[in-house]
Amino acid sequence: QDWDKVAKDLKPVYTAPGEAAATERFLEFSEKWGTKYPAVSKLWSDAWAEMVPFLSFDVEIRKVICSTNAIESVNARIRKAVRARGHFPSEAAALKCVYMALMSLDPTGKGQRRWTMRWKAPLNAFQIAFDGRLTPTDQR
């Protein structure tokens, strides 16, 4: 019954600018909800070592890591296309099926402009964080 309130109070923990701030927010969360939902506090404290490296990334990179809806949507469309076809006589035929499924996601071609604007800040953050690992492309 308190799911929305608990989620709202956990958000400052994983959106904190650093580990110290996240620890402080988590202690506040534990004081408020620890007695009513001890399993949630225990789950977070047990997984704290795995969550701390996430905090070292830039805010824009964290948004990309946390937002899997677009990725899952693309994967679902690819799975649907491959499942409908069943089997493929060659690897090239399978790649063509995946390519056609991806092209059908944006048949007018206008989505690229929206995508570019949405990803400009994360791509810049990735370029700074992982210098030399991204290949430069034509950014509009």
C-alpha cells in the first residue's frame, strides 16, 4: 500500500550526486521505513557495494543505464519479427530480417532528429568518461 511513497523516498538515494550523499539519503530512508519494511532496507544495504560504482558515473550516463524501456521495446520488435519468420536459410537472411524490423521502427525517418536531441547530452558524457572509446560520427 505504501509502494509509491517508498519508491519516492528511495529516488534521492540512487539519484544522489555521490556516495556520501547517497549514504545520507539511505540513512534517512532507513529511519523512516526501516521498521515497517525491514526487507527493503536490508536488500539495499546488502547490495550497497554493487550500487556504489553506479554513483561514480555522470548523471546523463545514469539516465541511460536506468532507462531500459526503449531498449526493451526494440528487443521485443526484433524478437517478434524473428519469431514470425521461424527459421532462416542463412545468416544473411537473419540479419536482413533484423534490419527490416529495425527500419520499421521509424518508417518516415523523422525519429532520428528526436533521437539525436535526446541522446546528445548522454553521448557527450560518454565521450568524456570513456575518452577514445567512442568513434566520432556526424552529429547534427
